[in-house]
Amino acid sequence: MAGASSAHPTAARAWSRWALLPCALLVYLAPQALGGSGAVYSAAVLIAIFAVMAYGLDIIVSDLGEVSLAHTVFFAVGSYTTALLSTRTGAGAWLTLAGSVVMALGFAAFIGLVTLRLREFVFSLVTYAVAVVAMALATNWQFLGGSDGVRGIPLLDLSLPGLHLQAKDDRSLWPFAFGLLVLAVYLVDRFRHSALGAAAVMSHLNPRLATMSGIDLARVRLQVFLLSAPISAAGGWLYAYQRAYVSADVLESYFLILMLTAVVLVGRRQLLGPLAATALVLVQEKFFSLGGYVDKIVLGSVLVLILGFFPQGLSGLARPLAVAWRRRTAAPPR
């Protein structure tokens, strides 16, 4: 009986992963099904990029239980590394991706070591200070282009011997954005079913029990930080190619609010939550826009409402409604 009960969750996880395949196919075909215009493909690429950016923060907030306000820095590190390597050294896309990952790991190691023993408010405050310093450097340091940024980034070219892989516009960029999105979702899923993922959750929910169980809290926090940073940086890597230039605006508060909203809107530890939330936000901004400033007000207001009144996100709101519906349908007729 014990063996059967232990095998059941494993079988359930296997079925849930197989169920993701039709979802992935629907997501990939969605731009074409929605008309296939340039605007639709542009929105789809941005949704994928910003969802990848948010997945990096998701494992910090949802699994480690901390609110990092510095993950825009990792996104910017990916963007700036790509811009500088491609425009000043002529590096190809594979090399800029590797460089983005390495630089993100370096920044994550530094920030992680500084904040290892900090928790909650102090942790968030220190990471926000890091983001403020990064914004000042990006705006004023001429090596990074200053306020003008870095322009002239070439087209994305991931060609291999005998295989031509180049993106000339958003339509041809979509398969690459989709592939990066799938990779990010896969990494997050594998993390949550790993020993590190279990240790991260335990260190968040019960630090004393985690310590008594032999878990090194500082080491776990650093490892999770080192995993999350390259994911967000990879989003910045592709964003640089999509825009063809990078400036200090990648560190603006809009990106931070978008990331936080993507993490909490649907609900924490929901595998497809950041993707669904990012899609809701960008579809509204791209196709039902109320104006630039109004859209930002709407985004900020949504974040405040979710955090203030629906801390479990829309999925938490849906559960009591589903229970009430089941009770109503199960009630005998009068």
C-alpha cells in the first residue's frame, strides 16, 4: 500500500507534464490563429520574453519566500551584455547568450552573498538599493551608452553548420521566443521537483526545522539566487535582439511591477501563472490600451488589489467559487 501511495503522486506529475504538451502547442499556434499580423506576433514575442523575465523572480518569491526588487538588474545585465558584445566585439548570439548567463551568475553571486542572512523587509530594501544603483550607472556611465543607450544590435542569428536560424522580424523571432519560454518553464518545473526546490520551500516555511534537518539555509538561498538570475537574464538577452537597442529604461519600475504582477496575479507556485498573467497584462496594453500613463496606473492598481485583497491570486479566488458551485449543483432539488 505504501508503494502504491508513493507512486500515485509521481504518476499524477507525469500526467500533468504530458498535459502541458497540448497547452504548448496552443500557445505556439496562437499568433497565427489570432490573425498572424505583425502586431500579434510582436505581442506574442514580448509576452514570452517578459514571462521568462518573471519566471526568474517567481522562484525567489514563491519558493524562497523573499521579494527581490533587484531582478530588473538581471534582466538589464542580459540586455546590456548582449548589446555590448554584439556591437563592440561582433560576438554572435550564442556567445552573447553565454556571456549574459555568466554575467548574471556573477551579479547574483555578489548580491546573494551580501543578502544571504537578510530576510523579508531588509532583504527587499537592500535589493531595491541595488536596483537604484544600477539605474544610476546605466543612465550616467558612458561605457553603457549613458542616457542614449546602445544601438545597432544586429539581427538574432543562432545558425549552426548546415542550419540557418535567423530572425528578421517578430514573426520569425517567435519560434525562438517560444523555445526560450519552454526552456524557462521546464527549468522552473524541474527545480520545484528537485531536492533544492524542497529545501527552498522548507527554509521558507520552517527555517528552524530546515536547520535541524541539516539544510544549510545560506547555501540554499544562494543556490536559488544563482538559478533565478540567468533565467531573467535570458529574457533580457532576447529583448535586446527584439528591440535592436538597449537603454536604461530596462531598469524602470514598470518592469519590476510587471514581474511582481506576473508572479502574484494568478497565484504563487502556479507553473503557468507568470505566463498567463503576463499575457493578460500585455494584451490589455497592446490591444485595449487606455494610454501609456493610464496603463501603468492600471498595472500598479492590479498589483495593489491582488496583494491587499486576494493574496492567493485569481486561483485563490476561484477555489471558493468552485466549491460554492459544486455545493449548489450537488444540492437536492426542492
